[in-house]
Amino acid sequence: MIAISLGRPRYTHEGLEACKEFVLCFPSEQQAKGAWVCGTKLGRNTDEFEEAKLAAVPARVVSPPIIEGSTVTHECKVVDQMECSDHTLYNGEVVAIHGDTERAKHVFSIHYTRLVSIEYRGNLDFNIEYK
């Protein structure tokens, strides 16, 4: 299970309400500039993938696309949700996990002020699919 929280006015919230599926991608270190664009631009009026120079490819199980070349991708189906102040908390069942084992370092944002890179050093089989 993975839980995510989205502000109700956000475009992503609107899409998740319509689809009830989501993909959580951890972009690789090589995709840092594109990840920053996607994290700071509004998708409602911008083609984030085009502007970020990232490729969207079909997911294996869910409808939303994945970011090609991500270190790890979790495909999820919403099983429950709860309103929390001005956000909605979505609980998603992970239905597939995969990624690019050649890209061990992925990036994440700290308060939308900077990106940092961490390296996964575990022994995860990225091709496991859960049903």
C-alpha cells in the first residue's frame, strides 16, 4: 500500500478523482531537470512531459502513463480515500512495481526548493508484478 496526499484545487487531484488509479515514479538522477519542471509547472495549461523532455509510456496495469527511465515505478489502484483539511489522502494498492536497474540513483524534492539524489542499494527485483 502507498498513501499520497493531494490538494483539492490541483489538476492531479482532478485526474485522480476521475480515474482512481495513479503511478508513483521516482525519476532518475539523469531526469532531475525534467522532474523539476513537472513538479513546479501546472499540468492543466502545460504539457509537462513535452516541456520537461520526458517520455510518457503506457503502464502495465493501470491507465495513467509512467515516466520512461524512472528508477522505480509503483502502479497503484485507489482502495480508500479520506478528506484531510484542504487535501485528500488516497490509499493505493500497489499492483505493479518496475524500473530501470541501470539507473540506481533517483531524485526527490525537499520543500520544492531543491532536488537531492539518493542511491538504492538494496536487492529489489524491479520486474515483480503483484495481482
